[in-house]
Amino acid sequence: MSARRSRRWLVVLALVTAAVGALVARVSLAGRGALADGDAAFERGEIAEATDAWEAAARWYLPGAPHVDDAYDRLAALAVRSEKATNTPRALAAWRAIRSASLATRGAWTPHPADRAAADAAIARLQAGDPDGSPEAGSDAAARQAWFATQLARDRRPGGGAALLAIVGILAWLGGLVALARGGLDAAGRVVRRRATLASGITLAGLVCWAIGLYAT
């Protein structure tokens, strides 16, 4: 491999590494920020706001990120405490936040499947206790719980299209950086305006698609 080609591939590697690092940093910072916002809201007694913020933290999903596990733990603890205090609306809100976050961040696998399963079971149980909630579920409590469990078990991914858009965005982002490194510079290292503009446009479009897909789930 020529020295010129080696330099280009080093540039590609550096750009890809920087892009992935920026993505990881963005998700991690946003997730930790949302978790802190939830904690602050909870301390102020603003439980609904805390629930929303913790769900947002869980949605800023990154495998192994502490803020994701902490967000699920806080939501589950809130749900259990609320059930013990017979505050059904608050408990339902917390369980639904867990379910929503797990579904919204599902890709090749489902994050926190045990938490989602517990949330589905709790939601079915709590909704079954409201005979006026869904008349089609029936009047018998056991039948109602089974009906709600069946509805929740259906494969309803609220962010399927949005998740695909986010994935396409990441691929376009990285592809644009590679194209910029390979074709945006000539042998002397000068910018090739036309190619650099096209590659930059692809990179920018990828970032936009990723952001839209992430927030639309």
C-alpha cells in the first residue's frame, strides 16, 4: 500500500473514530442530563416531570451506559412505591414509561426485557381493576387482565420507522466522512471543492436523519 493511500486510510479511521466518539458523548451527556433533571424534579415533588425525565434518560440508550440502568431502576422503584400507596395513576405512568422506553430503543435486541415484562404485567393488572376503562375487555377481573396482557404482548413498535431513519442517518454520517476523506482531498492534501461539498452534504443529511429518528421514537 502506498504512503499516500495509507495516509488517506488513517484520515478515514480518525474521522470515523471521531464521529463515533461524538455520537457516544452526545448520547451519554444527554442521558445523564435527563437523569439529573428527573432527580431534581423528584426532589421538588414534581413526580410527573421526574417520570418524563427518567423516561427520556432511558431513551438515550447506549449499551452499558449507567444512566440507562439508573433510569429504569428509578422508574421501577417509583412504580412499586406508588402501587403500595394505592396511587394507581402514578404507578401506571411509571410502568408505561418503562414500556415506552424499552420499545422506543429496541433494535436488534430489546433493552431491559425483564423490566418491560414486569411493566406489561403490572399495566395489565392495574388496568384490569378499572371496569370502566375498556368495556370490550369484559367484566370479570381475571378475563380483563388476560385481555389487557394480550393487547400489550402484541408487537407494537412505536418507533420502527423512526429507528430505521436513525440507523440510516448514522450510516450516511459515517459514509459521508469516509467519502470526504477519500475524495475530498487531492494528493497534495488540498480540498477538492465539488467532492468535499457533496461529502459534507451527505454527512449533514445523515446527522439530520439521525436526530429526527432519535427524537421521533
